[in-house]
Amino acid sequence: MGDGERRTITPQLHLLPPDVSDFTGREEEIRCIENQAPGTVTLITGKPGVGKTSLAVHVAYKTAETYTEGNLYADLRGADEKPASPEEVMARFIHALGIPEDEIPTDPHARLDKYKSVTANRSLIVVLDNAADESQVRPLCPPGGSAHVLVTSRSRLRGLEGAARIDLETFPSETAKDFLQRVIGQSAKDSTPEAIRAVVDACGSLPLALRIAANRLTSTPGMKVLDLAAELSDQRNILGSLEAGDLAVRAAFNLSYRRLGKRTKNAFKRLSLAPGEDFGPGVCSALIDCSELEARRTLEKLSEANLIESSSTYGRFRFHDLLKVYSREKNLKDSEAKRAASIHRMLEWFRNSALRVNFAFIGKFGELEAPTKYYADIETVDSAITWARAELLSATAAISLSLEHEGPSNAEILAMPLCAICEFLGEWQVVEEVVSLGLKATDVTESYDVELSLLNARVNLARHRREFFYGHEVAEMAYERAVESGKDFSISIASNLLGCLKMECGDLEGAKPLIEQGIEISKRLGVKNQLGQGLYNLGTVHRALGNSREAINCFKQDLQVCMELGDELGTAETLNTIALVLVEFGEFEEAEQFHRRSLDRFERIGNLDKVSMVLNDLGIALRWQGRDDEALELHLRDIELSRTLGDISGAALAQSNAAEVLHALGRSEEAERLYLEAVSVFTHLGDAERLARTTMSQVPLLFSVGKVEEAAKYADAAIRYLLDHGEVRDAAAAHQMIAEQYLKVDMNDRALFHATEAIRIGKSFSAPYFRAISYASAVRANLAMGNSDEAEKFFTELRSVNLISGNAVGELLEELDREREGGTG
């Protein structure tokens, strides 16, 4: 178009609908659009009713001064059966730009050329509302880089090249509340915050739903916010309640739904049957009876249509609350037989998949022949972990669904592997729910094997919570049930379990024969995974009894079994325990390597409870090597991780460990602060055992500031508690710690007393390296007091320990030899 032609045009460039007078929020999105340079196409997408058009029109008004030649607006009717054609819209825009109708070309190509010529390089804001697809939008974008095009669409229009994208979400909670209060005015003042919140929550913070709710409140005489909140609490009729005049949430959803293809409509209806907060292609494939690949494509189409939204996990989706209600409405219009078949296929998928995951965790791939085609493809431990992380909560909710629709037999089949999956991942907060639902099923079926498995999980949960005596009661009940059943396999599991709890409660002699019974049966039956558990528990008993060599032999046998089975969790656990025994032998560098191998596995599995455990243990191993800075870093990391997990006691334990290191580094004020916080937590929780251990960790700090008698009082109380509760090894270690502190302040008679007490009570229980330290303290105390004959007796005992221990005791012996020869004792 030449200059002469442009001058003859009289623009009629105000086609925008009215702005929304009570527009609320969207500050970030407005800023983003306003910052776009001329020539940009900005695409605003989102679910029905989220406020795409309101935002586009509002921004168009706000930027009017920037785009000085006016604005164009067209509703492209993308949700209609027959959307507006680009040629139709071009004709309107060309005419609005001052071209008489009889001069607008009828030929599509000529019309496009004309449109380009009259819009090129014009400073325009163009709003293309409710676009169906990319082909509608592309021809309507003015050339030349001077116009800003705002496109709204219910679809994501992924093929629209170079567009700046804004995916509009529902209002944040506070914005939704402000919007509702602004629109209803006086009614808000007469209501309570709780009633306002109830309406906002019922509307799911969806702007259209909030607008309708507000209109009903302002147009219905006598209706209070509390009345509407009560009405909206009925999920069955909520969509019917969200209608006001020609505004209706259901109608907005209908516009998007009717454009879907047959399979996609079917998926949309069925997905409301999925349990849990989100869903993936696996559940979808079972619900609509197709492959996972086809289900994935179907979910993408629903996401493209903004009828479902991405969840926090990549590849998974969820419903907005109101869209889920709409989905249920559509689903209920199908026959009961179709709904039942979909539910049955989905529950089969959960059962078969959970069993395959459980088998994968113990290294058994391909050994489970699924009776149907409905199961997840689990070929590696990593794929099993991925499935478990994504589906655990949904699968747990599916137990209730199974009880309702299929009966207890299928429900208990799902509950059993889910218990093992929870333990593998460290998801202890889920275990209780799974066990309760599973036992509800076994109450009807009287299935001893399943009940035993569930009781096993409940005992392990009690152990995790440190509720050892309650766990012992449950373990005894499980053992009685197993003996009643007469099944060797059940007896082996229950005897091993009861042995564990006896050990936890301090009855080591009672634990040993039960665990050995389980091992003997497992060997006879050839059940390797159960054998490995028995060997691990027997090693733990030997370790508690001070039989370190026997303990490490059992642990190494268990490690071999775990690695042969491909049992990643068992391997990681045993690697860490072997490291702990190596520390007791004074083999700190080798222990560190075992700890790190364990930590790598737990981090890959994603079992954060166990990661926390190993961080603590590895930190202690580093401290023994004098690497305090590295140890502190691990303990501080453990504090944060424990807090993230909601493990208050674990965080306090990590604080106590960090306090010890900080004291060693000379940072006493920081150490005292962490120590006092830990003591406060353990006192509040009533965790006397950890409180006693934390009290002992404070002893060096008190000695360093001259509070010797206060330290002695705390130490005596802690030692009494540990002895009263059968914690003999820890009591011996406490005596040794305070002996070392007395040596530092030349209170050698007290040092000798505590060193000999450590030797006396720990002789049968303490590990070789720690016995050696006690003998060394006794030697030093005697030398300091001039008791050379007594010192020689203890030195001889130290030599005997060196014969059965590792390099660290030999180094200690050499150090003490030098002290004796140099007269430094």
C-alpha cells in the first residue's frame, strides 16, 4: 500500500469488548505481556473458566498508549462446531481499518494480501480470542513487527512458532478470596473468613466459578455466603449450583469436551475413577483398555485441551476439582457394566504392577507371570523405583477401591506388596494406612500368610518409631499365628521377627535361638531372601554381645546373599552395618568406603530415612579419622534432611552429633546452642534413651568450660539409664568418654575408676578397639599416679586385645609405648 492509499483510510480501531471493572490479580502475567516487544505474538492458554479473555482484554486496554493506531478484537469461536474462518475475520478487520466492504477481495489469497497490506507496520494491539488451532491464528498476525498479537486458546497450540507463552493457572488462594470479596461487597462484610474460604475452596479458585458464585450472592435476596458454602459442599450438585444467568461452569467445560475425539472423551470420563491425586499413562491404559503409548498420547491431547493439568511429577496429570466433578458426571452417564469393567482393569493393573515391583526389589525379574495384559513394564530396579515413587499413594487408595468393588481377597493381594514397597522407599507414614486396610481384608478372608506379612510390616513400623515394646507384642502375636498355621515358611518369618524385637528390647539370649530357628528353616526351604534377613539379625545379636568376629562373618554372608539376589535395599543396609563393625575394630578408612557404598545405593533408591542414617554414621567414621570439617558438613546436612522428612527426633540426634564436632573445632557457643535444642526435643518427646546419649555428648563441652561436677552428674545419670535398659555397650562407652575427660584435667583417680568400669561392664560386650582405648586410659591414669605395676597389668591386657583386633589398636599400642618410654604418661 502506497502512502497515498494509507492517507485515505479512516480507521475505526476500537473493537475491544469492555474491560472487567473488578479485574483482580495476574500482576506477574500482566508484567510479562507488557514487557514483550512490538511484533510479538503472546499466547495465553489455560483451562476453561480460568480468565484468559479477561486478561487479554485487560492488557489490551493497559497498553493502548503504546499501540497508538488502535486495537482489533475477534472471537474465533474455537470451541464451536464451526469456528470462525481466518478469511471471515480478515474481512471484519479490513473493514474496520477503513476499507469499504465492496473493496474487500472475495478470493482468499487476494484477501490475505489485502489484509497484510493494510496492517503492515501498524502500531496495533490485536486480540484473537478463543482460537481453535494454529491455522486460524497464523494468517491474522500482521507483518512488519509493529503490532502485538494476543491469542487466547483452550488448547496449547504447540505448533504456533515463536509465540511467548503464558499458561494461566487458577487464582492463588489469597487472590481468589480478594476477588470474591471485591465482587460481593457488603455480603463479604457480613460473612466470616471461614465461609469465604469455604466458597473459594469449593470453586477451586477458578475465576469463572468465583464470578458465578459472586453473582448468585449479589442477585439472590437473603442468600448469605454461609448458605452458598453449604450448597457448594454437595459435590453431587456443585456444577448445578455454579450457574447464574448465561454463565455456567458446566457449559464452559462442555465447549471443550465436545471437541474431543471418541477415545479422548472416553479417557476423560474414566480418569475420574483413578484413585489418588494424579495419574499417568499406566492407569489410563487400563481404564480405556489400550497400550501405554496410546494412553500417553491421549493424556497429551487432554492436556492440550486444558481439561487436565500436569502434576508435580513429569508425565503425570491431575484434574482441577471442578473438572473432576464434570468428569464424574460424564462417567455416570455410561452403563454400570462399562464402569465396573474399567475399575476392574485398573485394579488389576495396580495389583500386578505392585507385585512386579516387589519382585524387582529383591532381584527377581521376569519370575512373575501376570495373568492379564494389565501391568507396568518393570525390567530394572530403577524402573521399579520410578513406578513406586509415582504410584504408591494412588495404589494405597486403590486398596479401599478394591474392598468396595471386588472384595477382600483382591484388596489383601494389593496390600501385601505395598507394605514391602513402603519399607523399601522409607515411606513409613504410608505403612500404617496400608496395614490397616490390609488387615481389614484379612479379617474377612482369614488368610494367615497375608496377615503375617501385614503384621510384619506393623512391627517394622513400630521399630522405626522406636516403639519396641509395642512391636514385641505384635511380633509375639504374629509368631503364635504362624505356629498355629503349621507352615514352616510362616514360622521362619515370624521367629526371625520376634527374635529382632527381643533383641531391640534387650533380651539378647532370648533373641538368638528364635533367629537361629528362622535361619535353619530358611536354609532347608531354600528361601534366600529370608535367609539373608536371618543372618543379618544374627549378626546384630553377636555384635550386641561383643562377638565382633562372629558378627562380621554373619553380615558378610548376608551381603553375599543380598548381592546374589540383586536386593539393593538389603545390600545397602548390610554395607552400612559392616562399616559400623569395622569402626569397632578401628578400621576407619575401610569403614568409610563401606559407608559411602551404602550411601550411594540409598540415595539412588530414594530412601531418605536411610540416607539420614548413613550420613550420621559416616560423619562419626570421619570424626574418628580427625576429619571434623567433613563430618560437620554431613551432620548439618542430616539436620536439614531430617527436618524435611518431619523426623523431629532424627533432626535432634543430628544436632547432638553436630554439637560434638563443633566443640572439637573450638566453636563452643554454636555447640551449646545445638546441644540445648536437642535436649529440649528429646525431653519433649520423652525419648529417654536418646536424651541419655545426648547428655553424654555434652560432657566434653562441660569439662572444657570447667563445669566438671555438673558433667559428672549428667554422666552418672546417663550411665544409670543405659545400664537399667540393657544398653551395656553404650554404658561402657560412656564410662570411657568421661575417663578421657578426667585425664585431660589431671583427675587421674576418677579417670582410673571410669576406665576400669568401662573394662568391667564392657568386657563381654565392647568391640576390641573400644576395649583397647579403655585399657590405654587405665594405663595412663596409673602412670600419672605413679602406679607402674598396675599400669603394666593393663598394658599386658592391651597387648592381648591387639592380637584379635585391627591396625588401629596396634597404632594405639605403639603410641602408649612411646609415652611410657618418654615418661609422658
